Amino acid sequence: MALEHEFARHYEVLTISRPDLDLLGSPREIHRVLDGLDFDLLLLPAGITDVDHCERRPDEAWKANAGAPAHIADWCAKRGIRMIHFGTDYVFEGVKSTPYHEEDATAPISVYGKCKLAGERAVIQASPANLVVRLSWLFGPGKAGATPDWAVQLAMEQDFLKIASDRISMPTYTIDVARGLYPLLFDPKATGWLHMANSSSCSWLEWAKFSIDAAVDAGLTVRTRMVNSTTMAEVFLNRAHRPKYTVFATDKYESLTGKKLPCWQEAVKRYVKETVVPRYRDNGLRAAV
């Protein structure tokens, strides 16, 4: 959604919806959809991102997150069309204590991470012109299940929250990603893997608490601002494994573009003020102004 809205301001954008292109379809079915389109650059943000669903339905996960990107990349390569695919921090094991660079060894610990890594590799292998942009902790319009949204919702419904403090990464605003991609879209030097995220890192607990505080500062009345610490082991008991630490080194992005994305705190404030709080205000729910 963010990519489409942002790029439509400057380019003619063809949007391929999921009903039109089934990521679980055969190579022939996927290619047939693409055959009817005319474009110069293909961006693929689609996939199955529910980590637990991927663990329960690995066949679907592998088709959507590995097979479909490979089929699409193959089609693009045969026509000399550049492809930008979006990867994930879940390709890393998460045992480091220093930021992950693009060339660091991958070791995914979930079906989601494994099939996404296979999809990334297929895209890179299909053409030297392709780019895989790895993102972490995404939030933004159209992603109502992300931390700022559910943290604020729970703060309005419950007396206290418990959120893992031993999970650390970099929140990434989809709108900032879209805007930050402009200089890379047709840059012949922007190939291979690229790590991209809003500046600075935090724990999951810090992200949730900051989101709630931002909502209150923007005029929303919540039931509680109390957020207690727990562990990933407790939160994700009997669920798919998640990496604990996936902070990115973004040196390559900064070298290519000469800039950094805004810090995550500023991005969260913007998103909460412009999207989350108005959602409750429009529904007549406890908005104090």
C-alpha cells in the first residue's frame, strides 16, 4: 500500500492484486498474468508473513515465499526487467550482539525465515541487476497487526500489558521505506542484498511503550500506560521460533544514497498521530483533544 501510493506520485504504477496473481499458483499461471503487463521495473513486497501460519502450513509458505519470487524473477530475467524483492531480518539466527551486515552468514530458525531466504537467493541468482531489500519490524498503513497498532489497542482495553524486553531490532515505517527507495529504483549500483530500516534500535517492550505514549501525547485516552517486562520464551511458548536480535547495519544504504532513514521514534510518532489516533477518533472512541 505505501509503495503504491508513494510511487504513483511520480510514476505510472501497475498494481497486481493477490486475486489477480496467486502466489501459490504454478509457474505457468504466474507467468500468464505477467505476460499481459508492460512495465520497466517490478517490485515484489507480497508473501505470507504470518510466522506461525508458515510453521503450520509449510507447503504454502514455500510456494508463496520461495517459489513465487523465483518464478517471477525468472520471467523478469528473460525479458531484461529489473526486480526489487523485499526480504526479512528472520533470515538471521539472532545470536549476535552487533548489527548484521548484508554479507553476514544467514541461519534462519523458522520455516518463514528459511523459505524467505530461499526466495531472496532465487531473485539474486536470476539476474545481477536485481535487488533484495531486507526490512525489519515493519509498521505502517495497511499493517494493523504491527506493534504500534496492537499496543495502543491493548492499552485501551486492558489494565496492564506484558511485552518481551529481550527481543531487539529496528522498527521500520513502510512510508519511510517507500520514500527512501527513490534513489535506488533504477540505480545500476544498487544490486544484491541491502539492509534498510529506520535509524536506531530498541527492544520490543520499548517500541510498544513508546507507541502508547505517542498515542496519549496525540490526544488518545487509554486505560493503562503500564507495560511490564516478560521474555520471548513466555510470549512465544509453543509457537514458531523468532530471532532475538536482528539489528541491521545500514552502511550500504547510506553509501548508495548519502542519507539515513529517520529515527524510529520520529517515525512512530508520525504514524500514531496521522493514522492510529485518527482511526479511533473517526470511530468515536475515547479521543481527548
